[in-house]
Amino acid sequence: MIDPLNRRSFLKMGVAFTAAAAAPRWILAQSAPSHSMIDQARATAANTPVKTTRLYDNLYLLQGAGGNMALQTGPQANILIDASYATAVPHILDAMAAVTKDAPGTLINTHWHFDHTDGNAGLHAAGFQIVAHQKTRDYLSQDRVMKAFQLTVPASPASALPEITFESSMHLWHNGDSLDLVHFEPAHTDSDIYIHFHNADTVHLGDIFFNGFYPFIDESTGGSIGGMIRGAETGLAVAGNNTRIIPGHGPLASKADLQKYRDMLAAARDKVAALKSSGLTEQETIAKKPTAGSDPIWGRGFMNGDTFAGLVYRTL
């Protein structure tokens, strides 16, 4: 079940996103790209507190209006994973101050999407140095159009851009733990990474994993259903039976939860692929309700079954 606080804020913002993604293409084609969805998300984040859950001696899960965050504390300075929205930054800083007096250190972005990076500038001003995959910096450096929403995300200011980037992987020894930062093959986007805390036995998978509901796949920046399945399989290979798994959205998960998610993705891919290979168009495929069997479980969040089936069709 999705955490109630996280679910309410996420669904409130997701209604507008889903409506845009599900709208007929001829309507979207006549509409100028709008920033209103970003404005709405920021307004929600301004009034959404950040919930803190201790996972390990010095590792915490932070959940608010944007993507799930993780905080590692310690004398070598704090590590924060993801930045939520700009208007969430005061809530994030308050949540940090409640559990640690350690100095700001490193902010790691799991990918480029604004619900994970919009707070970059504010957190940089608070003392964090930003680390991410090179493509995250590339995308944040320019205006980007998210095709599914016909949404233009404006370029970020220089203070929000990652200062340290990598291509394949990076390793940190920090605050008594050993951390792997590893780039996925194109999946949710082509800028996704995961962060594995070895001693804490915790992995943050970013938006490769939406725990409990259908995920968004960003076809505009390399996302695909096949990549999402491979990403989930990578997470399963990294995780042990007792590993805590932090999804990009949704509650803290286990390896068994991730396996169920992977199997749902594979089943959706297979059903949609069969309909597409038979010659059906996207709309004809959606009309066949290929995800009907899983909608009661997975269709209660950001994406309904029809919207998700369309994403799967387009990214096969």
C-alpha cells in the first residue's frame, strides 16, 4: 500500500499529468506547451511536509511531494539523494535539521526529471555539491519537452546543474559506508542511476521503480518498457533478500515487491506487444484493455491502465 501522505500529494499532482497524457493527440497539438503542471506541483510541495523514516544507523528515507529521497548523515558531511521541488527545500532542510547537525555535503540526482531536481538550486545554496550522470546535466542545461504531457521543462539555472558527473559508475566511501552509483541502460529515461549503500543494505532505484502503481516511462529521453524491465532485473540482481529498496515513488519496498513489479511490467509488455504485432493501432490496442487484469492493483496511482498501455505500445 502507498504511504497515505505520499499518496495524497502524488495523486494530486498526477491528476493533471495523467489527463494530459491521456488527451487526444489532436487536442494536444493545438495547445501550446504549458508550465502550469510544474507550477501546480510546486504549489502542492510548498504545503506538503517531509516524513522521515530511519532505515539504518545513519540512513533515512525522506518522503514529501516529489520523488523519494534518502539522507545519509555523518561527520564527513551529509549525502542527500534527490531534491524534490524548489518549494519543498525548506521542508527538506527542516527534516534534516531534526535528525542531524552534520554539514551539507553531496546531493545525488537519480535522473533529470523536475520532481527529483527542481530543488537543486536551493539545496546547492544550502551547501550541497551536486553529483549526477552526465546526461542529467545535459538535460537540465536546456529546455526539454516531455512528449507524453506536451510539457516544456525550462532549462535549470547554473546553480542547479550537477558539478560532478560520470558516465558508467562511481564509488564513494563515506560516513562509514561504501556506496556504488551506477548508470542503468535506458529505462525510465537514459539518465537513470541507482545508489547502493552496502553496509546499510539499502538501494535507491529512482524512477526505475514505482512501488504499487504503474510507472511513467519518458519516451522523449530514451525510456522504454523493455528498459524498465531490464532495470528492475538489475535491481533484483543487486538486492539481497533483506535489502531495503527505495523506489522513486511509493513506500519502502522489499525484493519481493520489486519482483512483483517486474513481473507486472513483463506481462503488460507481452500483452501489448501481441496486439501491436497483430496490426492494431495504439488506440485499438488500448480499447482491448490489455492491462485490465492488473488495473485493480496497479492502476490506482499516477497512471491508469489505458495511459500506461499507450506508453508501453509507443516504447516497445
